[in-house]
Amino acid sequence: MIARTTARIRGWGRDLMDWMEERTGIVSLTEKLLYEPTPARGRWLYTLGSATLFLITLQFLTGILLLFYYVPTTDNAWDSIHYIMTQAYFGRLIRGMHFWSANLLLFVIGLHMVRTFLSGSYKAPREMNWVVGVFLILIVTIMAFSGYALRWDQEGFWAWEVGAMISSYTPLIGSWVITTLLGGDTAGPATLSRVFALHVWLLPAVLAPLIGVHLYLLRKHGEFGATFEYSERLAALRKRRQMEETFGSVEEDGQVADAGDHSQEG
Amino acid sequence: MVDIRYGPREPVEEGEVVTEENVFDHYDEPQGFFPGQVVADLTVSTFLLAIVVVLAYAVPAPLTEPMDISTTVYVPRPEWFFFFLDQWLLYFPGAALIAVGDVIIPGLFVILLLAIPWLDKEPAYSPARRPFVTVVGLLVITVIVLNMLLALLRIVNFTGGTPAG
Ligand code: HEM
């Protein structure tokens, strides 16, 4: 009886999977994504990218929760944050997570960048992954900067004001930059609206698809990792070249192998 | 994919000729993204989540006095990730040079960052085999970190008023 029921349930499960696969291709896609080969040796180094992704996701989630209480007007912004910290359920936790995860994020994204730089992961065909990455780190930094100003407290506001003043020295477009950042010639209610629009709408709207592109490119080319993931293959290549230098042997297709110095080995 | 599920292949197959073109085709030791990498990723993420939750309670997110635009005594202070730019300004004093220190040089630096894949023409990947790029990179990181520390020292030792002013 139990065996028959289990078999029937399994059958339904299979039918449902087949049905979904036929209509959406979800099963083969999941399989492709889950079982893609990745390098085994340096796996802890390659967690820096996913840690960045995790912290950004945490930022999106806690940020959305903060919006349940945050009021982006000069009269109420500070009070609403004060309310979150003292009255709202788990307000201190959610805001604390948003704050600390933002700081950790900047640190971890920097480490991820240094890792990919040192392992030369930006080399062909992964150049665009690096380029997209540079835009990601810039956007993340501006998000952090604008987040401080949203508090509308002395620290955050004056940091924004000074930042805006400094950027007003940008050659040619300085005056446009400052009016855009302050929402006018001087700081006021329009400034907070600008900061809010940047932090909550514009920058996330650019950031999210760019992260998608970054991950798409990652999957397209596969994780490069670092050269120690290929040391045995590199050793075989070196050995073959030495043999060719000594004996001048030929490759499979009959061409004389070039033992010159345009090797990619690391 | 097949290689993973039916047991990993040898780093170099019997009779395979390893060339410059195919040397990076697959890893010596591959693992499936799931569960190998996923477990490592989840471990790190769980650890980070724990740190963030503990810090959220142990060191509450700051909120200073409400913004007061009429203040004349408040001393603005940059966020830690801009300490470097703040310190940098000291080397470019006066209104005329602000743009050079905090706009033009950082702007050129970003362009340089974007161009790295095309500037680094060394065929090797390992940092030890492309010493020029590695040394320049490490120097840049050192300069940034040192300047951050200098700014931090300056801010901590600042006696001309309190940030909460
Ligand atoms: C929102 C920010 C970012 C996210 C979510 C992200 C995510 C990831 C993930 C999950 C990986 C694969 C795992 C790994 O290699 O660590 C990766 C790889 C990579 N990332 Fe990022 N990343 C971000 C920012 C950056 C930045 C700032 C750079 C550099 C400027 C960068 C350059 C790269 C490169 C070149 C790779 C390929 C590494 C390889 O194949 O070995 N990423 N990224």
C-alpha cells in the first residue's frame, strides 16, 4: 500500500517535471546551472564574488523593509529613522543590518576586485566582466554615500554637502553636477528628494541589471579562477615545449609547434 | 557537465596534446557548482550574516543630531571609504587644485581601471609571472590604504571641534 502510494506520488512528480520542462525548460536550465564545472582547489577565494552578491541582496531586502517606515521629507526623515531605531519591531536589527552589511559590502567588493586583478581573471575573453565590475563598484560606492545622506542628520547631510561641493569643481560640468546633486543652488528639501531618488530608484535600477550582466558573462565564459587550477596542464604544456625544443618534434596536425615565448602560462 | 557527473576527468587525458590554445579549457580538479561551490558560498554567507546581525545589536547604526543647516561649528567628516579622497585633498591645496586632486585624478584612475584588460599585455596570468602589473597594483593598493590610515589618524587626533558640534 505504502509502496504503491509512494510510486504514484513519484509518478506525479515526474509528470509535473516533464510538463514544466516542456513549457519552460526550467529543469534542464536548473541542471545546467547547478552542475556547471567550477575549479575545486581555490573555492574559498571564489566565494568573494558570491559574498558580494549575498550582501547586495541583503541590502535590497533590508532596504525595502526600511521603506515601510522611512519618510523622505526634510521634516520627517530624521524622526522616521529615530522611530525605526526605538519603536518599530526589529527596527534596530533591520537598520543595523542595512548599515553594517553596506560597510562589509564595500570591503568585500574591494577584496573581490583585488582577487580578480591578481589572478589576471580579466584577460580575454573576460574583459567585459571586469569592465562591468568597475561600474558595479562605482555604483555601490555612490549608493553607500547617498545612503548616509538619507538619515538627514548632521553627519550624513554635511558629508553629502561637502561631496557635492567638491564635485562642483568638475571641469566644464561642475555647476550642472552640483545643481543635480542638491536639487537647486543650495541644499534644501529638494536635496533630500534627489538623494532619495538616487539611492532608492535610480542606482538600484542600474545596479540590478548590471549584476545580471556580470553573472551572465561569468556563466558564459566559466570561472577562470587562477593559474593554480591548471598547474598540471601547464606542467604538461611546459614539458611538451621542452621536448620540442630538444627534439624539434611535431604536433598532431603535422605543424611544427611554436616553442616561442607567447605562452599563456602563469 | 558529463565529466562531472560520471567522475572527474584526468587533468591531462591519455594521448592529449596540451597546447597554448587548450591549456585553460578545463581545470585540473573540477567540481560541480552544486554542491561543491554552493556549500562554500553558503558557509561564507552564513558567517557574514551572523557578523551583520551581531553588529546590528552590539554597535547600533549611528544617527547623529538632526540636520541643522544654520550651524557654523559643525565639522564635516567623510565616510571611511572616502578617507582616501579626503587625505588626497591635502596634497592639492587651494580651490584651484581641488578639481585635480578629487575629480581629475580619480577620474583618470577609473579610466585606467576600465582599460586594465587591454593595458596588461603580458600573456601570463599568475601574479608572479607578470611582475610589472602586480607591483603597480600592489603599490596603488598600498597608497590607498596608507592614505586612509593617515586620514583616520588626522580625524581621530582632530582637536578643533567635535563632529557632533
Ligand atoms: C555587485 C558587485 C559584484 C558582484 C555581485 C559580483 C559577483 C561575482 C561572482 C559571483 C563571481 C564568480 C565568483 C568569483 O570569482 O568570485 C564574479 C567573478 C568576477 N568578477 Fe565580480 N562581482 C561584483 C563586482 C565586481 C568588481 C568590482 C569587479 C572588478 C572590477 C569584478 C570582476 C569580476 C571578474 C573579472 C570575475 C571573473 C573571475 C574569474 O573568472 O576568475 N566583479 N563576480
